[in-house]
Amino acid sequence: MRLNAMKYRKMLMEARVMLKSDNLKSHNREWSDIDIVGQCFLFFFAGFETAASLICLITHAVIKNPDVQEKLLREIQDVNRNLDCEPYSYMDMVVSETLSEWSVAPAVDRVCTDDKTYELKTGQKLEIGKVGKGKRLFGYQLKHRDSQCYENPNKFDPERFSEENKDNIRPFTHLPFGLGPRNCIGSRFALLETKVLIYYLLRDFHLAAAKKSSIPLKPDTNGFQLLPKKGFWLKFISRN
């Protein structure tokens, strides 16, 4: 944890130097009220509800898999007792597996710039050019559930993201935040706040299914983000 704190401090110092070296006067853009409101809406839409949904999906995963919750609790207790230990390796695995099983935003915009033909496993051919250049086509959640990419893709298995196994994951098949220069700009912050909240939740409470809990989870397909049809319901049992 001390090492991570030093890295964070170094990043802040580098950002401060970059801010001083940037010539702010060279930016002549004028912001209208509509532009400002649009940016505020984007911050709220992209950074608030998505993180909240991810946290809820993780709680759903641990109440459905008691062994995962118990192992995660042991790691949290170990970190609590010894701040010099390597923090949250299993937490990382649980978060990654949750994002693989249920991506908060199951699709991302990409523009087709050329005619492409793909041969599907069924023997059929998908001609992107017939759909039309410029169309946005990419639902990466399908990759996360593809048995050619993941063994037992419908099984919740955080161990597939362990240090020993994560190198076996095929490139470009785990894309919860997109990939490349247009990937999610807030991914690191989203993961950080998610882990902090899960840490305190499991440290102080045992999570259990409630009467209204949706098990198995039945997603609502009407919205852009992944949410269950009847909402997230769970029971908090104090550990004290």
C-alpha cells in the first residue's frame, strides 16, 4: 500500500508539471451553457450510475457465490492486520470476473470505415459493408460469453484472472472499458471507488440474498446500462 501511495504521489507531481507547461491561452474555445450542461450530464451519466451498477453486480456475485465472499473477506482481514502485505489481489480478480460476466455498459461505439466480410461459426457470412459504412457495431459482451475465448464462460470463476492464469486470456477478449485511445477515461477511478466501497461493505457486513433478490439475475434490456428488471436487493448482516 505504501508503494501504491508513492506511485500516486509521483503521478500528482507529474500532472502538476504538465499543467504548468501547458499554454492555456492557446485554447480559444468558447463554452456555451448547453456545452457546460452537456459535460455535467456526461460526468453524471458515465461516472455515477455505472460505478453504482458495478458495485451492485459485485454484491450480487458474492451472495450467489458464498465461497468467493469468504475468500474475499479473508483477504480484507489480512490487509487490515498487515498494511505492508500485497493488497487486494483477489479483489482485483473478483472485480475483473464480474465485469466479464456482466459488463455495466455491454456495448461501445466504433465506426466501421471499410467493407469487411466475416465468416461465422454457423457457416454464414456477415458483410459489414451491406450494413453501411459509418455504422457503430460492437457488442463486446458477446466476447465475454464466448466458449472459444473462455473456458466455462457462464461460470463465475475469479481464478481465471489470477497471476498464473490471466496471461492465458486471449488479447482483445476482455474489454469492460473498451480498448485503445478511446477507452473509458474514468476506468481507473471507477475501479478505485468500487474496491474501496466493497472493502468497507464486506469488512463490516455479511451479504446475503433477500426475498426480492433476483437469482439468477434477469437483465432489463430496455436501457443502455445493465440493470436487473426488479432492481438490486440484498440483506446486510452486521459482523459486529
